[in-house]
Amino acid sequence: FIFGVFEKEAADILYNDFGCKVVFVTLGAEGCYCKFSGGSFYAKSERDVIPKDTTGAGDIFTGTAEALMLLKRQSISELTPGEMKEITIKACTAATLSTLQQGGMV
């Protein structure tokens, strides 16, 4: 919504024009679109839930993705598409699970 374009175009703008090494465009219940040096893909949570409160889900996604990338002890450019997809799916799943209770800090 920031650029007035769909997720692929927004990721291209952030990746190409702003020099981001990895771009995640979260799509709520539809998961996430990821673009990095190894390619681009859509990923979704491993769980389908009926959310009670989505407050903080984006923060949970970002924190999980960052932590999992750091645990790899590699630069983003060294991560394989499979590794990045696994990270993205886990981040989507963590964000999804965070919506099961009322309150972003519960």
C-alpha cells in the first residue's frame, strides 16, 4: 500500500531501488511474499487458524525471521532458496499462532 502497487512490484522497488538484501511483504492470512538474491516466492503458515487479535503479528513475523536468519550464521546472500523458504514459513507460522489470543503482548 505504500507504493500503490501489488506485492511483487513493491518488493522489486525495495530490493532494486532501496538496496534491501531481503524483502518480506506480509499478506495477512495469505502469508508472505519474499524476495532476496536467491529468488522470490510466496510462503504461508503451516497452520490455519481463526484469529482473535492480529496486534503484534507483524512484529512476531519480523522477530522470528530475523532470529532464524541470524541462527544460520551466514549472510543473506549465502542462504539457499530452501533455507529462506523454511525461515519464511516458520515466521508466518509464528505470526499466525500469535493471533490465537486477545492482546499483542499476551
